[in-house]
Amino acid sequence: MVRNWKQWSRSVAFKWIVSYAVIMIIPVLISAVVYMQTREIVEYEIRRASNAMLNQVKYVIDNELKQTEKLAAQLSIDPEIKRFLELGSDTESAHSFQVYQTGQELSKYKALNDFIQGIYIYSNPLNKVLSSETYADAAMFYEVTHRTPPFTYEMWLNAVRDPGRKLYRQMPVMDAGRMGETVVFQQSLTNKGVGRPAGTLMMPINRNKIQHMLENVDWVNQGRIVIMDEHDQVLFQNRQEETVPAAYLAASNEAPESIISSLDSDTARWRYVSVFPADIFWEKARQIRNLNLLGLLLCCLIGAGGISYFARKNYGPVRELVHVFSRFKKDREGSPTDEYTFIRENVLAALQEREEMNIRQDQQLRVLQGYYLSRLLKGQAEESMSMDEAARIYRMNWKSDQYAVLLFHMEPGQDSGIALDLVQFIVSNIVTDLIGQRHGIHFTDLDGMLGALINIHPEHAFSWKDDVEEALSEALEFIGRRYRLAFAAAGSGLQAGLKGIHQGFLQALEAQEFSLLLEESGFIWYEEIKPEETDYYVSMNDEMILINLIKSGELDKATGMIDGLMAHIFGQHASIDMIRCAMIDLASTMMKSIPPEVRRSPVWEERRPVKRLLACSTRADFRQELMEIVTLVCGSVNERLSLASNQGIGSQVEEYVKAHYADDNLSVSQIGAHFGITPQYVSKLFKEHAGQGLHDFISQYRIGRAKAHLDQGTSIDETAVKAGFSSSSAFIRVFKKYEGITPGKYKSIQ
């Protein structure tokens, strides 16, 4: 059972089920997170709604308070009220009608503002209160309007006489025959020129109107709204039956069960507070939660069914593929982890086998194509096979029945480090890309030589040579720049049919051999090397001159004459066989001057110059072999001449100096070069002959000839030139060395 579970856990079906389950769990988790955030969102919305409600209450009540304060400001500057405050006990009776008119004026002001219950003006000088309804002493007014056991007359009188400029204070006020607490707006009134207050303006706030406003606000039936002063004393509330401070404190201590919001008034030092039970809002949240849980349960059930159905449906094709590949499965180490791995390994193995098979087929095809092209170029192909049949068998797309043959010769560069076969691969690919744009081309190996068969495209038959030359020039430039390689190419003429390909090969081969022999680089066509009807000819006079030069050991002249004869022979465009015969003839001419005993020596037997000349294929090879022969021959001749004439060399040197003393270039080195021996050796031989050094003999002989010229009256400068000195200063220096005096002194003595 454990083994089956391991196999099942590696199956792709199991992975699909897990993947589908993970995909299904993602929205479930998201829903759970959303539900967990619901409380914060709902609470935020409740607070936002509560703040909006409080802003509404604040806006209405603050506007009413502003209107009340504005009315108080108007009353404080009313002239009737100011005259009333100026009355004293001695002038009161005289202005009774004025007091009456002031009371009527207050009635008019009260009628304009229903936010206040009345308007009272307390006069300090008279200690009386004037209202819109009555005019009485302060004590009587207190008894009728504010008298309660806790709030005594003295307390009321102190509050009335409070010098505060503007304030709201809570007082007991009689309203409709019932005593109740309300807020009274109080403002001190002063007369012009009087520093202390002359009276006080009091306006009780209409408690019923504020109560009605609070009760009509949204959600008011589900919570409490409280208006408090700066001392946290409750001024107004929407529920009179509850003890407001206790209820508010209870709500504050039970924050998790209630939601409390507050705002400060912009007009008075009041604070608007709302307290709402949280259960009212969480009741709907619980319904949403229950719906979410039910929806999640349904989603899980439906998702489980969908996972099972689609897993089975999608696994069917995979199972079929596994079954198919299992029949052809090769033994491999290890077992695949899942069906996908098994299928991938088998598909990759099949693709690899197919690729290897295609590679082998391409290699075999190239071998067959190369073999067929090689036989075709050499004239060994089956004559019974037609061009179309050969193209079909060897997959050669012949565009026409016109062909040309190219042969390439290349040597890897000294510093390129590229093998010859790689060079052929590079050249064949690049040339194929360039020529293949217009004509068909196929390469093959011809016994180590790279050959190509070009099939001429009918549309470019008139410009095929230009196309090939342009492509080869571009290839030669690119290969030389990129790989530091060079190649030479030889091409045949245009041939018709498969039978003409062999003739094209022979033409290209002859052109290539001619190109290599003349060391011509680049590209050459067979038509350019057609040999002229001529033969080589070396005159008897030239042959005798060459023999005499060699017999006299004059290597430089003999070398120059050989280069001239080679230039003449190679410049006649003679055939290759004729050129080889001419080179052998030259070698024979040079060897005629060698004594028989030297020719039979082991050195010449080992060199075999004729055999080496026959192996040469280039002009440089021919010249190198001929130069080696003439150098050896001249060396042998000079050696014999030196041995035969060493005894008389001193007299010859003496005569040479006497004949050429006037040459300012005369020196020991020149004399040695003239006699074909080294300067040191010629000096040694002359000293043995004359008893003095050759350099001293030259100088003394020149001085002797110079004295003869001076005796004849010749000038010193002219004498220096005639005696072979390079300058008059050199003549003076040498003359003084050997004669002890200067030429001028010698001339004056004479």
C-alpha cells in the first residue's frame, strides 16, 4: 500500500489534483481574509456615519449659536438698551415709558429667534431685570424664573454679575410652569465712558428645540447623543430618562461593545458626543458571515467535484501517450518521476535518434555526392545514367546542362594555425554561399585537392564568368581578412552535358598547374593560359657565355644571366613540359663546367639535381634549385682557381694597384672582390710578396705619383684628385704621414 501511494504521489494526476485544490483554496483564503477585515471595515463605516451625523448636529446647533451671539451683539449696541442701562434710581420713574418701549423692543427680538426662550437684561444700577414679559426686581425675578433649592439667590446674583464677556452657563429656568436645567448665554453690557459692566444680557437656550433636533437625527433611536461643555458637564442629550453622565461613562469603559465619536464646536466650548451599541451593526455582519460560510462550503463541494472530473478528463490523453511510449521504451537507468518526465524523455530520445539519423543520412549523401562528383570529374561516371536520373539519385538540382569546373589550391598561413582540411571547409562554405546565390555549385575532394562543379543558371548564362570572378574576389578578401588565409583558383571553359565535365576538369587542372608554375595568385581561366606555338631556344653564344662565367667563378654575373634566361623562357607562354626541358637544359649547361672528378664526388651523387628539377612545380622551386647548382659550381671553380694562382697573386695585385691608383674607391676590399678572395687573404698574400702591407703600398704609390704631379706645378687640389684621394685634406694628411712635411711645403722647397 505504501508503494502504491508513492507511485500515486509521483503521478501527474495527483499533481493536477493538488494544483486544482491550491487554486480553489486561494479564493477561500481570500474570502476568509476579507471576512476577518469586515469588522474593521464596518467599524470604520460606522464611525464615518457617526461623524457625518455629528457634523450635521454640529452644523445646525453652531449656526443657531452664531445667530444667538449675533443677536447679542445687536442688543449690546441698541440705543434703547443703552439708555435703560444709564438709568438710576432717581431717574427711573421719569423714564417709565422708555422702559416699557425697551421691553417691547426685546419682545420683537425674541420673536425673530426661536432658538432662545427669552431675553433678560439685568441693570446693575437699578438691580432690576427687564425682559420681554416683565420688569421686576432681581430678587423677584429670581423667585419667579430661577429659584431652586441648590441654586440660591446669591449664586444667581454672582453669576449675573460675573464680569465675563461671553459665556454659556447652565442654570435652572422655569419653562411652561416646570423648572428645568437649560443653558443660558450671558454677555456683559457696558456704557460709553464706564469701565465696569452696567448690566448683563442673558438669553436662555430653547432646550425643547435642541431636544427635538437631537431626536430627529438619523440613528438617534439606536444610540445616544450628548452635548457637553468644557468641564465635561452634560448640557443636552436625546434621552432624558437615563442618567447621562453614568451612561456616557459606561459607554466609555465598554469600548468593544460601543462605538464612540466626538467633535468640538467651532462656536462655543462644547463637545458633541455620539455613543452607539456595536451589536446594532454586527447583527447584519453576522448574517453576511453566515452567508459567506455557506458560500464557501458550496464552493468547496462544487470545486471538489470539478477537480475530480477535470483531472480524470485531462489525464486520459496523458495515459494514452504513456501507454504508447511504454511499448517502445528502451531500458534506461532509474525510473521517471511522473508521466510528463517519461513522455519528455521518450520524445527527446526519439528526436535525438531522428536527428542522428538525419546527420548520418546527410553525411552519407555528401560522401555519395563527393564520390559521384569525383568520378564525374575524372571521366569515370556511368555513361548510361542520364542527367535527370543522377540528379534524382544524388539529390542534385541541376538548373541546366552547362557546367564549369573550379580547382582550388591553398596553404594554411604560417601564423593561422588552421589545418588544411579546415581551410578547405571554410573556403567551400563561403564560396558556396556567394556563388550559390545565382548558380548551383557542389564541392568534392580530388585526392587532397578541392574541386567544385558549377551548374550555370540559364538566366545568368551570359554573365556567369563575371559572377564567379566577383564571388571569388569577395571570398578571397573576406577569408584573408577574417582567417588570414589565401587561395588560388583555376577555372575551365564552359562545358555542355555531363560528358563535358571531364574535359572541364582537365582544363582546370592544366590552368592550375600553369598558375602554380608561374606563381600567379588569384583566379585564372583556362582560356588565359593556352600555350602559344613556340619552343624554347638558348643560343650557343649565351650557353658559352654562361659556361665562361661559371668557369671564371663569377657567381653574380652567372646568377643575373640565369634570371634573364628564366624570364625569357617563362615569358614565352610555352607549355609546362617545354619549360621543364628548358630548366633541365640550363642545369646541364652549368654542370658542363664541373670537372669529371668533382661530378663523380659523393656530394653530387647525393644531390641528384636533375631529379630534383623534375619534382619542381613552381617558378620559385626551379630558381632555387638552379641557384643552388650555380653556387656549388662557382664555389668549386673558385676553389680550384685559388689553389692554382696563389703564388702569383702578389704581382697581379701590384699591377692592379698601379693601374687603378687614381680611383678614389680603390681599397683592400675592392681588390679582394676583384680577385675573388677575402680582403684578409689578399693582404696576407701581398705582404708575403712585397714585404709590406697592401694598404701602405697603395698610399705610398699614390704619394709617389702625387710628387711627380707637384714637380710639374700642378695644384694641391688637382694633384689630390689625380692621385686617387677623396679630398685635399685626406691627401695632405697622408702626404705628411709618409713625407714628414705638407704638400705645400714640399712644393715651395722644390
